[in-house]
Amino acid sequence: MPTTSQRLRALVGTALVGALVAAGCGGGDGASDDPFGDPGDCTVIDVAVSSEKIDLMSELARSFNGSDDAELDDGCAFVRPYAKASGGATTLLAEGWTEAQEAVEGPRPVIWSPAASSWGAILNQRLADAGDAPMAPDDPVSFMVTPLVIAMPAPMAEALGYPETPIGWADIAALATSEEGWAAYGHPEWGAFKLGKTNPNFSTSGLSALISQTYAAAGKDRDLTSEDLADPAVQEFARQVESSVVHYGDITMTFLDNWFRTDRRGTSLLYASAVAVEEKSLIDYNAGNPDGVLEPGETPREPDVPLVAIYPKEGTLYSDNPLYVLDADWVSDAEREGAEAFIEVVQRPENQEKVLEFGFRPGNPDVAIGAPISAENGVDPDQPAALLQVPEPEVMVSILDGWRDQRKGARVLLVLDVSGSMADAADPNDPGGETKLELAKRAAVEALDEFTSTDEVGLRIFSTDLGPNGDQDWLDLLDVQPMSTNRERLRNEIRAQLPQGATPLYDVTGASFDDMVSGYDP
């Protein structure tokens, strides 16, 4: 059985399985040109970090490399950070990050810095369930922190009583199930309440939001138990919140980018009512940088409708950005020494002050919080007033497992490329190995296990010369129907496909999107 952390990365209307798999076959994150230069004879310290802090970590690494601080008892250390999603790294570490995977997934890390220590606890629990020793130490150094907030357009938050009236998950649940929607607050033009959330199996914001709403449902701020999760009232609360979700994404930047584009068109209040994000991401959005990355020459433009941070009245969690020196068999003594030297450097006050420039709060408590964490940017440096206890690892795993049944149902059209080019080898360096179509079919069949019986899934293939008259560019093999009736037929149809014809990718993408939109039922 697949683990929760292997679940679908996106429950979306259309999944272009063959094309996406084939596009990823030629390589990955492993680049031939090292952006940090030549390490020479120094011991390389590979550092896997969550994407929101890669720029800062890279700056600190360049300052460290070649300095006196990088000198070891025998030689020197050379730090080499790269971006890796927290949930994805957790899965790789739990299931065995092999040398063979490094070309695509990145080098096996000496230091792992997910966005939150929740991921370290989940990793250790997954390893324990498999009978393996823990890999993430219990007491990591916190690099920097940022709390989970509920981001809302300022007019909507003010309609709920912000900033005088505390707002929390209970209010979200009430709005989610209200037939009146925003009309109950004098704004029928805003329509229904729409929540944006990320998939908790991959996103730290999604995981923290799920834990926070579970605490709110149980009426607790600590000591969450498996018995609490089994309470029908807690489960119903979760379903109420999830019922208002517009869609699930891998990362909050997806929502923030979309929100920003609708802001440019003057329709941001119709896209979403609230999105669970980290405080740092809200600061970036209000600065006109919704994805948190400014390209060379890019000039930020502030949104017309800014967001404000709602710190849930029931309490929230910090993303504490731990620095784990992994207890892994590939970490040598020299690598461990170099890792600890680098961690000592990033804890220094002068380096901790740099985290503020990126919208984070310092992990070192001796460094004061300052700009840009201020009311002018939609956040409150005196919040959060209440913090939640991170649940025990086995409870967090149970929360994730339960989300699969509580989340909003998926309606998915799998679109499989069966054109002639899919007969090519997936790996150009292994011409006798698995073909692109074989890889795509295997991925699609494995993905079916991630859908619940009530999720609706269909199958469309595309090539040329399809259909009874040989004049179609795509063909629906199975209509979008509940998996309770479609599961085995989907498996059989996917496995039966053979490559043929050309690749009308853009035509089938547009048509599939239109078909799914026409059948959308919020």
C-alpha cells in the first residue's frame, strides 16, 4: 500500500499524464554547472532546504565557503545548498534516497532543512513504522521562524470584524457551510466563501493548517490524541472546512500568483476568500512579489487589494525551519563536522538579522523582530497570541491519513499521450530500457490507488487518426465516473495502450480543459 506522503500532488480537473511524465524524463534538478564553484579538496556538505529560503541559504553558503569558519581539523568544508520540497524530501528519506536517484532528486543531504520540524517527526515515524532507526535528531537548531496565518483580502477581513474581532477556524467552518455566504456580512457580490489550501502531504502550510483546524475542532491547544481524531464532531468540522476549498495545490505560491493576477484585473475578491499561508509569503505578496522571487530586472508592483494576516484565535503553529544533521549512513564524520560548523555560523546575530530581509523572524531569540514584520505590511509582530503544541508523530500521521477521506472530492480526467514518440526510451542513456509510454502507464496505474472510491476519474487518450473513422485527435475511453465503478476498468484500459500517430498536445489540452469546466460542480 502506498503511504500518505505518496498521495496525488494535485487533485485537479485535467491530468496530462503522458506528456508530463515524458517531459520529465530528460533530467532533473541535478545541474552540471555548480553555482557555488569548485569545492576543490574540501569536504562537500550538501544541504537540502525548502524553496522559500534557498536564496538566503545560498548567500550564507557563499560567505562561509573559503572562510576561516570553513576550516576543519583535517581540511575544509564546502557547503552546497539546493531547493527541495519538504514533503518530497520526507518521502525520499523515508523510502530510501538512493545514489541512483541523485541525478533527478538531488544529492543525498548532510543537512536537511524542511520548513518545519513537523516533517522531521513524520519522517522518524515513517521510519519507525518500517522498523528503521530515526534519521532526524530530536533537538535541531531553528534557523528562522514564520507563523501560519490565514491570508484574507483586507475588505473581507474587515467585514468579519478585523482587526478588533478575533477570527479563527470556527469562523471559517461557519462561513464554509453558510448558504448565504458573504451576503450574511452585507456583501452578496462576493458570493460563497472560498478557501484555498495546499496538499498537507507536500506543503508545510497545508500540514500546519490541517493540524491547526484539527486542534480547533477538538477544542484543544495541546495533547491532541487519536481519540480526538476519531470523534465524529472533529471529523465533521474538518469536512465543513474542506467543503469550501476552491482547489488543492502543491505550494501556496500557486494561489498567491493566481490571486495577484486577478488583482490586476480587479477580481481578486472573487478568486478566493482566504488561503492558509506562512506570514512570510503574505509579506512578499503585499510587496508585489507573490512568488517570493524577483527575477533580474523585475520591478515589484503592490496589489490594489492587499492581504492581511489572520492569526487564528484558537492558536497556530510556527514553521521553525530546523537544521537537521541527518543520522544517515551516507554522512561521514568529516561531513558532520563541516555541517556543525556551518550551523554555528548561521546562528550568529549578524546572519540572523539577514532573515528579516527575507520576511522571516529570527530563529535566534537574542535578535529582535523588526521590519518588514509590521502592520504596514499586513502582519502583526506581537502575534500569534496562542501557539499550538506539535502533536506526537503517530498522531500527525493519523491526521494525514484521515485527510484523505475528509478532503473535498476529486473530479479528474486523466489524459494519456499515446502518440508514436511515446515509444522512445524514457532515459536517452538507456535505449533498451522502459519507454516513455511504459513509464507513463505505470505512473498512471499507481496514481489510481491514491483516489478514494467517491473520487471521479475518467480516461482520455490522444494521438492522431483515432476513433472509428480515424479522424479524431483524442478519444474518451472511460467517462468521468466514481472510482467505485471505474477503478479496475481504468487499470485495464491504461495498461492496454500502445504508441501510435502524432502529438496534438495543445488541441487536446484546450479541449480537455473546456470539457472539465463545463461539468464543474462546486
